[in-house]
Amino acid sequence: MKTTPFTDVHIALGAKMHEFAGYNMPIEYTGIIDEHMTVVNGVGVFDVSHMGEFWVKGPNALAFIQSITSNDASVLPLGKAQYTCFPNDKGGIVDDLLVYHFEPEKYLLVVNAGNIAKDWDWCVSHNTVGAELENSSDRTGQLAIQGPKAVEVLQRLTPVDLSSIPYYSFVTGEFAGCKNVIISNTGYTGAGGFELYFYLDDAMTIWNAIFEAGKPEGIKPIGLGARDTLRLEMGFCLYGNDLDDTTSPIEAGLGWITKFVDGKDFTNRAELERQKKEGVTRKLCAFELVDKGIPRHGYEIVDAEDNVIGVVTSGTMSPVLKKGVGMGYVKPEYAKVGSEFFVKVRNRNLKAQVVKAPFRK
């Protein structure tokens, strides 16, 4: 298994470790619910150094990104980040990712850990415009410091005015005495906070400084288990569950990152444009269980007559709502807010109602 700069620290702290995307990663420390609520109410730190980072440079950088991603990167200002995806040529999604605009001819693509090799091959094989590509995934560390008290803690460690960095914006500056740290107002929890990108040599300096600075706020390390429940309470998609090579961005409710603008001839545009115009046979929806129970990935969704109408892609017991919540693909007529259906849990049909995400307001 691969390791991150913090793997030994996780083990020393007694984390429950498990393989994730080929990496030895912490799943939980003190328990998923405790860690979840730490982030919702205070501040927690996620090691996300397993994520992938690709640099795109040169005069054809934007042309490359426009040809391979669904969103319109031409409107992305310097210092801003954009959520987007790589459509494949079969109607599905290679991966969802963030695009950071650093300089007029310099971008950073941040991709999912489990897809680094696949994404890199996809980018290289679709680089028909001669953009300069660099895979720096193994040379980059990343921490996500999330929660309502995150800004307060981090501000003690940088001269950069964090309050001046809007959501989905970033700066490169000094942090904990380390130079050239990317400080990004992004995250996957819906609880506020920042993500930091840095050189591996600076990893432990930054980790130790953050935990020392956050002692008054009760800062804790957080595992991937709570990362999953936090993102699900916000209705954020997870690649491999809610998105994959067979799910289109239109089906997944990601029409807002699929821009059919003039001059943007991205992969499979014609098919996705047809889907948006003519409709799809399934849609991703968010739902809460009315009956007691926990929906899980792969559970069948059925109608009142027990006919299968869809499948659960993500599900959990919401630590904040204290009820079962999930997402799944269903026939379009069942995807409207207020619609009811049933989730098969151990041969019991539990009533569920479609709601508007996020679950945690």
C-alpha cells in the first residue's frame, strides 16, 4: 500500500487504518459520529494527501481543459477554482475534479485518489493540442482543515488574510513558516474551512503547527469515515458511488457544470446535449427514510407495488439529523421533491421521501 507523509502519525495516534485507493489511510480515530460532530461544531483535520494533482501549462492549457472537461473554464478568473468533470465517450464520467486557475497559462487539476492513473492516461491520450502536462501527485501533500472554527485556528499561522479569500478561491502564500503553500477556500464537508497544498518536506511542520494552534478549539484528526458522512449530509457526490463510468452528469444532476457554450467541443458533448434536451431515464435524488433504518450503497429502491425503480448509491445514518439519509438513481417521475418510494433493507421495505439536498442546512 502507498503511504502519505502522515501515515506514521495516524498509526501512532491509534487510528483504525484501512486500504483506500491503494493508500493506507485512517478510517476513524475516536469514532465516526464523534469526529463528524467535531467538524460540524468545531474544527477537524483530514489527511487528503492521497488526492491527485496534475499541472496543465503553456499557451494551449485552456484549450486542453476546454476540450476535456464539462464546465466552462474560459470564465474562470485567476485565483478561482471550479468544480467540473471529465465526460467519457460513452455517456459516463471518467472523474469529477477541481480546476484551479493560477496564471494565464497555468492550471492545477485536483482529481480523486482512486482515479489518478486512469485520469492521467485519459489526459495524456486526449492531449491533442500540445498542452504541457505534469503529474505531481506523488510530490504534493494536502490537508483539509474543516469546521466553523477552522479559519480562527489557521489565521494564527499565516500572514495571509483568510477572511479575504472567498469560497472557491485560493492564494499561494506563507503558512507555518513554509513558503508556497496553496491556501484554498474549498472543502468536502459543508462546514467551512480551507484546504492546504504543500511540498512533502513541509508536511510535518504544517501538521504540528496546526494541531498546536488548534488546541484551544479542541482540534482533532478526522478519518475517511466521517469525511463520507459529512459529504453525504451535504448531498455531495462521491466518485465510485454516485458517479462512475456509466453515470452521465445530466443524470447525476450536474447539468450546472455541463456548459454547452459556443466553441467548447468537449468529449461526448452531442450526447449530453441530447440528454439535456430530451431527458434521461434515471435521475440522482436525495432522500430521507421515513421509517427507521439505514440505507446502504447497492440497496434496491422499489415502488408501492414492489417494482424495482432504482438503486441506492450512498446512504448512512445522519449524525446531525439522526435519521437514515441517502442518494440514489430512480426513474425521473420518482425523483421530484416530495415523492415517496421504498428502500429494501434486509427484505423490509422502508418508506423514504425525496428531499432537496443538503440534508444538513
